[in-house]
Amino acid sequence: MEAYGSAFKGKKVLITGGLGFIGSTLARRLVDLRADVVLVDSLIPEYGGNLFNIAGIEDRVRVNIADVRDEYSMDYLVRGQDYLFNLAGQTSHLDSMREPYTDLEINCRAQLSILEACRKHNRNIKIVFASTRQIYGVPDYLPVDERHLLHPTDVNGVNKMAGEWYHIVYNNVYGIRACALRLTNTIGPRMRVRDARQTFLGWWIRQIIEGQEIQVFGDGTQLRDFNDVDDAVDAFLRAAAHEEANGKVFNLGSAEVISLKDLAALLVDLHGKGEFRIVPFPEDRKRIDIGHYYGDYTAIRQALGWAPRVPLREGLARTLAYYTKHAAHYWELSP
Amino acid sequence: MEAYGSAFKGKKVLITGGLGFIGSTLARRLVDLRADVVLVDSLIPEYGGNLFNIAGIEDRVRVNIADVRDEYSMDYLVRGQDYLFNLAGQTSHLDSMREPYTDLEINCRAQLSILEACRKHNRNIKIVFASTRQIYGVPDYLPVDERHLLHPTDVNGVNKMAGEWYHIVYNNVYGIRACALRLTNTIGPRMRVRDARQTFLGWWIRQIIEGQEIQVFGDGTQLRDFNDVDDAVDAFLRAAAHEEANGKVFNLGSAEVISLKDLAALLVDLHGKGEFRIVPFPEDRKRIDIGHYYGDYTAIRQALGWAPRVPLREGLARTLAYYTKHAAHYWELSP
């Protein structure tokens, strides 16, 4: 299957969360494919948006600072777009428990208003929504495929589940082509490393570069899978380019499954120095921990020809190198 | 298994949607069980609340007119309650597509704020949430059990799914005991019959009593299951009384499965007169139709000893008799 052919050449593309980790990496790929790219981001300091993420492509994209909760702005911005990569979201599980309404506004209401804007002004758009494996909760079996029940463990998971299904409903009821990718842990340059709010691995990377000891929660045997951001971006582009994806949800995932303690050891090995320690879960994290997780990505492989290509070791090395060089742009609150 | 013993005697019970069909029937049973019952209802004219639903028990319950979207009122009302039967909701599938934000506010945000109120002021409450089989969408197999994937077909289904899962998350994370019942079509006196917004069967009942022809959409072979409201109420009480229900979702259902055209014929037979005609689906209904549905209620039977007892024929006859007598209180907008 041809990956995307000329699907994006000269096409108008909107990316919500476009200054974030995956959004900005997607933008880089899309400008290379000669798309006309608009990035929407609110640059909420605690979230993932960072203007440095588009360093070098500033002149090839248009940045529109706006919050996806802002109905009127979104109502305007979706018009005339060929593709919407809908990546804006509140992604912190702990924050979703502390501020459930904020999570609801961003992950549910804003998604609904983006879809309503498309229904009213641009029914020809194709939407790819960034969902998350988090909505599966504690796996009933491994690897987790798309037939696995959704039983989210926190408010964020519930809201992301709803956000995903609004997209599927609008695809099925209104014919607004939409699909969702359930991302697993995604790594790479531009991932959020300031704290552990979004991903523990970003935090580990910062700690190891700063010479601090990494803390591995639990007993360290918890299994996880990781996708390099370039592989995740490839999945978004395939899902956008192919009609077979419409109305579907697909897991991403990796055949390379690793325990948290082996991951910490790998980081130390790649960095050439550093330490990690296995410590008990803090209470607030234990309550929303999901144990082992790794996903089955057979469905997207069969439907869209996607498979992860970047080995974990290579992706981690590239990420460490990026942050060793660009720490100053990521350690503090953006922008 | 003892049904509920003295679980409700002298206990404080709050029912949201308490002036509606199931809420008011639950209230009748609870006052007989000597509970101290507060009914919360906003009496939104198009919804199911109707003061006539508590005719005869007005002096044995306390009615508090309030909207579940009103955070401050709910924040107060949950305090000191032993049980919350959480039945308030927007239940119209078509309305949810026309006014998705209203559906979101009632079925998601209000649910979250009720749970937040309990977290802050009454962690000892036990909550039973009224969910719906609608969240399964078009069945992958029959009968539908709780292992069936949720793939809602409309915004209402997405929001009810989220509302249900907020309850489970608050049970699991905060230990606020909660469970959900996925109701199927519920019938009985006090069901909403003014129009087809909530349930087609209510509308049929009104039409047959008014001497109008019933329209059966599709080819009439679609299968459905029905629960008598007394059986549904029994399920709510068992779920409240038994700790085994905490954190669980249970289907209700019936072994008596019937096609829509046989149901129409049964109504005509019971009423002694009337007509029905099979007509094509209107476009807006066809898009959210779910085909055949009937549920597997093995899980609640095994966990709580629940099974439906009232035969469909008997329930329908009782319902027809009720509306033949009390039409004046139900034909027009309440209150």
C-alpha cells in the first residue's frame, strides 16, 4: 500500500495542538510533503505547546494561537481545510482528577464544538483524532487489541473515550470522515520533559540529563510499549490519506515491549551515566496505575500498512541527544 | 439472596429525576419501605418529570425542584443522604443530535458535578446510576452482555457512556460506592407518552388510546426486549442494597423478546381496537437506528438475584389501563 502518495501536496491542513510534541512533528513532515499547514495551539503553560518546537519551519507554517474551547475561533478555522489533525487535549491523568471540569471542557466539549463547526461549515474535511490507550484502563488481556473493552481509570480516560466517540458518531451520522488513533507512549524530540505531568519518560529524560536519580514506581516490572514520534506521525498521515480508516479506531503499538526498570537501565546505558532506583508508588499515582500494557496493532497494519520502524534504542538515543542540546528550551514553562 | 431486607428503612434517599417515570415509581416503593425520600427534578417541560406521577404519595416524599446542572444545589442536596438513585438525564437521541451541548451538560457535566459533590461532602453515599443499553449501539451479537463493546450511535449514547464511567471511576478511585444499570426499554404507568422523544412505545400507547394509527418504522421485524417498571425498580433497589454491585455495570433485560410489529399487534389486541401500519424509517431516525436488540441479564441475576417477573402482556395491559384513565395528566406538556 502506498503510504500517502500526493494526498497532502498543496492541501490545507489544520493541526490542533500544533505546537505540541506530535503536532509539531506532524507539521514538519507535512511541510516537506508541501501541505499548507495551520497550527492551532493555546500555549497553555503547563501543556505541551512550545514555539521552539517549530524552530526552522516558522516560515513554512501559519501559527494561530487559540484555544480549542473557543467555539468561535474553531468555527472559523476549520473552514476550507482539507484535513484536521485533532491533537489538542488535556493529557494529564492526575490533573484530570484535580480539575475534572477543565478536562471535560477540553477533551469533551471542545471536541464536540470542533465537530459541530465541521458539520456546519466543512463537511468535506477529513479528521484524525489523537486518542489514547489510556481509555482501556487496566488490561483484561495482553496485547490489547481494539476488541478490548474500554474501562478507563480516571476522568481523563472517560473524557478521551467520549471525545473519540464523538468523532465516530459524526463520521457515521453526518458523513464527516473521521477516525481515531489510540496512541501508546510516544517518544522523540520535542516530547514534554518539564515534569511528569504528561509522561513519566519525559521526566526521566530530563532527570538523567540533569544528573538526577530516576525513580521507577512500583516494582519496575510493569511492561510498556513505545512508539517513536516519526512512526506515530506516519500513522496519522496514513489514517488521513486512506478512506479505509473512516469511522475506525486503531491502536498504535510496538512489538518491542520493555519493563520500566529495563527502560531506565537502557536510558542510563545510552546516556553513558546516571542512576535509577525502584520506589513504591505514591498514593495518587497508584490509584490510577494500569499495570502492564502493550497493544496489538494488527488492525492498522492490515488496513493501512502501518508498522513501527524506529527501534526503541534508536529513538531514545535521538531524544536524549535532542534534549542534551536543547534543554534550555524545554526545562522551564513554555513559552 | 434476600432482596433488600431492611436496607432502606429509615434511610435517607435522594432520587434525581425523581418526578419522572422510573424515579417516581422508585419513590413509591421506597416510601412503602419506610425510607425518607427526597425527589430532585427540574420539571423541564419536554422531559419526563410530572407532578401527577407522585399523586397519592405527595405527603410522604419531599420534592425539591432543581436542575442537576445546578452545582450549588446538588452540592447541598447530596449531604447526609444514604442513597442516591441518579436517574436525571436527557434521554432523547434526536434532541442530542440537535442540541449536543445540552446533552453534554446534563449527561456529562452534571454527573461529574454530582460525583464531585459526593466526593467533597458525602463519601459514604451509595449511588445507583441509570445507564442505558443505547450505549452498545448496533449489536455485534445477541443477546448483548456486558462484555459487548460500547459503540454508541449518537451524542446521547456517547455522553451516557461517559456519565456511567464517571461513576465507576469515582467508585474505584475514591471509594464512593457506585454502580450502573444499563436499562433496556422500560414500560409501565407514568412512562412518557406525550410524543416519541423518549420512547416510541409511549407514543404508540398514546396513539392507540386516541384512536390513531400506529406507525411501525422499518420492516417491523426489529427485535426488542422490555422491562416492566416494577422490575426495573427492583433492580435499582437490589443494586443499592448490595455491596457486590459496587463498581459494576449490569444489563437489565428480558427473556421475552418481541418484534416491533408483534408488539404493535399485541397492543391492538390488548386495547381491543386500533390499527398499525409498517412505514419506512424517517431519515433522521434511520441514521441512529440500532436494528435488533435484546440483552443478556445473566450478570445481575447471578450477582444480585434479579430477574424480570412481570410478563410483557401484563405490563402493557396495566399501562394501557393507566393511560386510558389518566390521559389528561400526560397528553400535554407537564407540569
